[in-house]
Amino acid sequence: MSSLKGISGLLLAGSFLFFTSFSHAQSKDDLECRYLSAIEGGFLANHIRFTNRDTELQNHTIEQYIKRMDPSKIYLLSTDVDQIKSWMNGLFEKTKNKDCAFLEQTQALMVKRAQERADFAKKFLGKDYKFDGKTEFTFDPDKKAFPKNADEANDFLKKYIHFQIANYQATDMKMDEAKKNVIKNYDRAVKRLQETKITDLYSDYLDSFARALDPHSSFFSRDSLEDFEIQMRLSLEGIGATLSSQDGFTVVEQLVPGGAAAKSGLIEPQDKIIAVGQDKGVMDNVIDMDLKDVVKKIRGPKGTKVRLTILRKKGEGKQRLDVSLTREKVNLEDEAASIIYQDKEINGKKKKIGIINFPSFYADSRRGGRSSAADLKKIIKEANEKKVDGLVLDMSNNGGGSLEDAVKIAGLFFKTGNVVKQSSKDPSRGEQTLSDTEPAVDWAGPLVLLTSRISASASEIVAGTLQDYKRAVVVGGDHTFGKGSVQSVLPMPNNLGALKVTVGMFFVPGGNSTQHRGVEADVVLPGPYSVDDIGEKFLDYSLPPQKIAPFISPEAYVKEGAGTWSMVKPEWIKPLREKSLARVEKSEEFKKIDDEIKKAKARGKMIKVSEVLKDKNETKTKKEKEKVARYGNKDQKNKEYLKRPDVNEATNVLLDLIGTEEAQPAGKQANAR
């Protein structure tokens, strides 16, 4: 789950066996080389897949450590990489024998190369420097190799420096000042490497080991654990965004509903933050900067402003955007579940439709606190009172949250039954099944779920469950994100930090894990995330999907009397798809999305410096319209929301579904209302 609530306290039995070997013997409260092997063992004792330190895990760890050292492939040469691999050969024997020389050797090499690049940058940006706005280059590290020699490294650096200069000039900074800032960035990188403490090297290694297991396992040093705990306690303050580090970029993973980032309408998941500035002053380039340092720049007191420069992969001419946000406390009232009603017509008959905007599985654990399940229950009660004929549940921007709420929400649409199974490596825990035990069917009518590739975790559990019970038609992106794993945070003795380790996997009632595959849509719509590498399966070493025996509960179905609901029959899906496709092909809005997808595919991972400068004179008209959609009155917000082509088409599919159900022969048609 994206939220660790409910499982963060889990501590599996094997971990202490490894930690006790050093917890009592420790003489000083700091990481040391002699503890690395024991901590590796702590991960392996709890991880769902890996048990042994084998060759595969060694290779993964080395790859992750090199990526961590030089994520953008700017500093190291291919010969350096070979040298580091040689130093790290027999890695686990080295840590077992308390030999960590390879870490200091690698660090010394990094300092040397960083100094060389800084020296070249200063020389290149001398008085003879000429800016080249026609520069194009591939920055994606996965699409390029490490440079073979210094000349090749410097040739790439020239292009990258033009890009950095363009970013500063796009903020109306003069050339001399832009050059000084770029040089300062390289000097800062050298200084940071030179001042890295040995304990930081141990932490970096352990985090590389954790990420070699799967994308969601990690090591928290004492400082990063403190940051994590602050984030958990103050998760509803700041700009309202979850960030990660990928290939040297700080990437927006999720937007907190009601937060400054979400309300601005200008930031999207998978945006890359390339510069950060305060209310006044210069923008600091944060490419290749440690995530914790980027977070420190973004974090600040409530009411203050932070400026971000972001790169976005989709859309021609939208590669770069400057955004100013006011740090604030999230107001759940702004982004809690809500419903909009529409009057429609099917074959001359008037129908009332409810569209539920459901952006998050939120839950406040305090007594009397608000929860998404309770809010949704009230909304459905209101919809029933208004005699609504069908519902769309929009989870297309829902990144997950409370597992408990996911179970309750799935149960609003059937009687009682199993919702999700959680596997565990620990045989004493086995498989845990979470079920809805509330017998009331809150909504028995036709139901469409709207999803996308960024629908994740709890969203996937609800969508997968209702699809498996044939309770709803899933419409939207080809598949959801595909995160079906469970993480636990295991604190280490003596305040040394913590292990975040993947300890289990989620399964929906049909027996499939949501891992990798996500939930596939019954009716697929073109979407802006269709060409981006968005999804679990695109992450390094993501765990493969699994399958267990189905655990669908017969008692979920109600065939007569109160709460009777109709199963979505397989033969209904094909005509629903065909009707939707015919509408999509005629839609100008979907045509625009298709055009953007084609342009993005053609552009690939290429960065064009000219596009950075093209945005400099961008008018504020579109930004202001987006702000109206977020900050305007309720009617304005609803009007803008209903203009979304995916929302509109999901409503059309719902109308088709209502018509299909009504066309069933008497006696076979469930009395849904």
C-alpha cells in the first residue's frame, strides 16, 4: 500500500536474530562496516522473495550502487564502472569479512571525476562560451551508455550545460549570472562528495542492497528515518506531494488530495523537479542532488512560497513549467470524495446519473476522524435518496491509502465477502484474508469504475475486487499502476535507523495479485499516461506477479429481495467496447490526446534546449483557467471536471450499461434500485 498505516508496526520474528549479534556489542551509536552483513541478513530474513545472498542479488546490488553514485552517467567512464565492479566482486564475502574498502575506493574515484567535470565546466563557460539553442540530446540514462573516455564525457557535458543555461535564462536571468550558477552547481557537487561521511557510505550501500531486492524496499539511516517520521506526522502539511529519486531526478510520485500541488492544477504525477527556489532569489538546480537535500529546499513553514521548475514528458511544448506554490496544511474539505449529478436520456427515457470524484483512500485515526469509507457511504445514501439510476466511481487519480477503507468501500457494493488476501513470508502468519462483514448493499445499481495507470494500491484492490465479482465495469487506462506488494518498517536497535522491507503481496478474489498487471480495463480509453513508463513493471527489479486459488465468496451475491444486484455478464463487454470506441474515434478531445501520444512517442527521450526557451514567453491564460478550476466556486469546479473526456466517456459507458441491464428478459434482470 502507499500508506504504511496498519502494517508499519509489523516486526517479523527473524529480524531480531540478525540484529542481536551486534546490538549489545556496539560501543558507539553509529553504523560501522562490521554491521553491514548482519543488516543484509535482517532484510533477507523478512523479504518475501530473497533468502540468500546469491549472484543475482550481488549483481543487482552493484548495479544499484553504481546508479546511486552516478545516476545521470555524467561523471563515471565505462572503464571506471568496470573498475568498481572489480572492487565489488565477491561483495557479500567482503561485507561478511568486514572489508568495506570498495566503498572508500569508489568514493575517491567519484570525487576525482566530479572535480574533472567541474574543471571542464569552468573552462567551457569561460569568456569564449557561445550558447547553442539548437542543442538536442538524450538525457535518459537507460538510453545511453557510460562515456568511453574523458572526451566523450565532456562532449555530453557541453550539451547538458547548454540545457542548464537555458533553464536559468528561461527565468530571465542574465547570461553571466546563469554561468556563475551552473559553475556553482558543479563546485557544490564536488564539495558534497568530499564531505561525505563514512557512515553515509554505509547507509548508501545498505539502501542499494535494499533496492536490489525490489523497488519498495529501502534502508533508512538515522537521519532519513527521522525525515520519514516527520513526513508521517506532518503528511498533511507542505506542498502535498510524495517525492522519489530516479536517475538523478526528483520525481513527483503522488499528489496529496487537498494539498498545494494538487490544488494548483499545474503539477502531475511523474513530473520531474529540476530546480527549486524560495519566494525570492535564484533557482537552484537540483538535478543529481540527494533527495533529502531537495526535500529540505522544498519543505518550509506554512504560508511561505516555494518555486519549482518541472519537466514533463507528455505534450509538445510542455517540457518545462515554472510553478509557485504556497506551503499550506491540506484541507480535506477541498478534495474529499464528492458527487455530481447529471440528467441524461436513454431511448427517450430520462435517467439521473451520479459521478463520484474519489481522489484518495483517506483516514484520520483520531477518534471522530474523517474517513473515505464513511464519506462514500453518506454520498451513496444521498444518491439513493435522489433515485439515481447509475454511478461512476472515479479513481483515475487515486494513488491509494488506507487498506481498511479499501475493504469497507468494496463492501458497499455487495453483501458480504472476501476482498483481499495478504501473503507473508512468515509461515506463522500465512495468508491473511480481509473481508467485508457488513451485510447491507449500499448501492445495488449499475456501476462503472474509472481508472488510469496512476490508480494504485488501494484503488487496485477495490477495482480488482469489484471486477472479479462481476459487480462493475472498469473503464479507463489499459491497466492500473500494478503495485501489489506490502512493506513493513523494522526499527533497528540503538537508534541506527530502520529497514523498510517488502514482506508480502496482495491478491484480489479472482486469485491474481495486482502486482505488475494491475487491473486491466474492460473498456480502454486513450489517456495522457499511455506512453510514459508509468507502472510497477517499469521499475528496477519489480517483483513478478503471482496467482493463488480464487477466494470469491458466494455470499456476496444477492439474487432477490433488498440489495439485489446484477452481475456484469462477459457477453456485455464487447458491445460496450464497440460503442465506446465509436464515440472516442469521433471525439475531438480524445483526438488531441492521441496526437500528444504520437508526438511523445516520436520525440522519445530527447531533450530539446529550444523547447526550454520556447516556454519562456508562455502566456498565463491556461494557468489561470486551471486555477479557476481548482479555486473557483463549486459550480465552476464541477463544470471543469465534467469537461474531462474520460469522465464524460465513463458516463456514456454507464448509460450503455443501464440500457443493457434494462434490456434483459424479465426474471433475469435484477431489480437494482
